[in-house]
Amino acid sequence: MNWDLDHANKKNKALVINFLIIFWSWVPFVFISIWSNSITLIAQMLMGGAQSLSVYLSLLTTKKSVKRQKHLINREVFNARLMVLVFFLSFSVIAFIAIKRMFQPKDIELYPAVLGALVNAAAVFVNLYQWRKNLKVSKEEFSPLMESQWSLFRIKTFTALTSVLSIIVYYLPLPHLIHKFVDPVFSLALAALILFSAISLLRKAHLKGA
């Protein structure tokens, strides 16, 4: 890879913006998810915390390489694999909680759930914009780091959309037997998406880091 300082600065700027968006959108979900008692929103909150940490660590390591090419690809591959680890951990936690909730169903609180749905509706558009923006930077010059970033916002886009749909479906007039499985089933669908993205990103990072 030819060294391109402008592109390196673009990646660094993208990471800063990504971190700010993820972190400040995560903070209110700590309260909304716990208050709502929705396993889908709780899963989203746990995933958001892990994503904030992983992007922050990526930002720290990338800053060390922004003015030099030495070890840059190795660092980016490491950061991409770190994101894969976050995805796998998120998948494991979400799947476990969702399965547990199937056997121990709980009602979702209306007002915080509606608030969560409204916040997520806005998040769909923000995450979609960041997904396209990070993908554009990634296409300029292949970067394992930017691959992980646009993959992250792809997940966040569908995560927010899944959360909105889960709240809407939950409050539809459904039979009780179906109703109690709505929240955990949507959470499992979310976990499956995360697993798929983790495997896809792992393959890309492995090929570039081999």
C-alpha cells in the first residue's frame, strides 16, 4: 500500500466522528433499556458499550500510525480483529439473554419502550449515513480498519431498525403465546445478524493479514 497521509487523516477523522456518535447515542440507552425491560433494547445497550470501547481503542492505536506507514496494516488488521471479537462477544451475550427470556418472559414498559423506538428511528438514518460515509472512505483505498467501521455501522443500522420493529410488533394485538416471544425472537434475529457480520469481517481481516 502506498502511503497517503490525506487518506490516513480521513480515517482518523472518521474514527473520531464514529466514536462520538456511538458513545453519545449509547449513553441514553443505558437508562432507556433498563427502564423499558426490553431484552432487545438491553442487548442494544450492551452492544453499544462494547462498540464504544472497541472504536476508542482503534482510535488510540491509529493515532500512533497516522504519521508513518510502519506497521500500519498490522495495526489495522489487529483493530479489525478486535472488532470481530466485540461482535462475537455481543452475539454470545445477546443470544444467552434472549434464550433465557424465552423461559422467563417479562412485560415491556410502554413509555420507555416508545421512547426507545423513537430514538432508534432517528438512529436508523444517522447510522445509515455513517455506514455509507465509512464505506466510501474504505473504497478509496482498502483498509481493514475502515472495513470494520462500515461493517459496524451496517450492524447498527439494522440493530436500530430491528429494535423499532420489535417494539411495534410487541404492541400489536397478538395471541399471548406469540406475544411473549416477540422480544426474544427479535433479539435472536439481531444476534444472527451480528454473527454473520463477524464472520464476514473476520474473513476480510484474515485475508489481508495473512
